[in-house]
Amino acid sequence: MASVTADTNIYISGLHFGGKPRRFLDLARAGVFRLDISEPIKSEILRVLREDFAYPEDALRDVRERIERITHPVTPTETLDIIKADPSDNRILECAAAAKSDYIVTGDKRHILPLGSHAGIPIVKVADFLRQLQGETEPQR
């Protein structure tokens, strides 16, 4: 079974908007792959939903519980400072490295996707990851 670390934008999009990110989260819930997450990533998801989307506290508690049901908790052992333009993106790389994820899935075309990979872990778009799961093609960076 593949293991994946998802960028916070995948969670936000999947939880709030739908589309391919929601399909991604649904497949994680179904156990198609292991979805790795760290506490800093969860905190960032909840912060964005609170500050940018005005989620009330009861909705945030529900989101936290839903995320915890479908994810595999990871405690990163190193602190990275690779992405200077958006330091919170480093938490994604830290989680993936600690979990030894097979993929990092992101929608961040400015900071994370251009890296191509981190610690030997390919960084791919959600659409490409979903196609790869269906056996159509290898994920494109």
C-alpha cells in the first residue's frame, strides 16, 4: 500500500470545495493508501479554515476528528528550512521524510511542486496521483 503526505491545500480544497482533492480524501478514507500527517499540518489546516474560511469552533472540532480518522500520525524528527518563501511548506517535507511516504501530493505550484522530489519522494499533483492509482500513467511532476 502506498503512503502519501498531502499538502494542506489538498485538505482545504477537499474539505471545503470538493473535486479531485475530495476524491483523494475519500480514497484515503477507504484505505486505498495510507495518508500520513503531522500535528503541525493538522494545526495549519485548522488555522486556515478558521482564519480564511471563518469555520466556527464546533466545525473545526469535527474537521479535526474526520482528519484523524483517515490519517496516520507522524512525528517529524527534523526541522527543515528548504522553502524560504513559505516556511510552513517545510512541515510537509518534514512529515513525508519522517513517514517515509511514497509520494507528496500538492497543489502548490509555486513552492513545493517545483522541487520535483524531496528525500527521494516524488512530489506530484493530485490529478496525476489519482491517475496513477487508476493505473493509467506514472504521476507527472
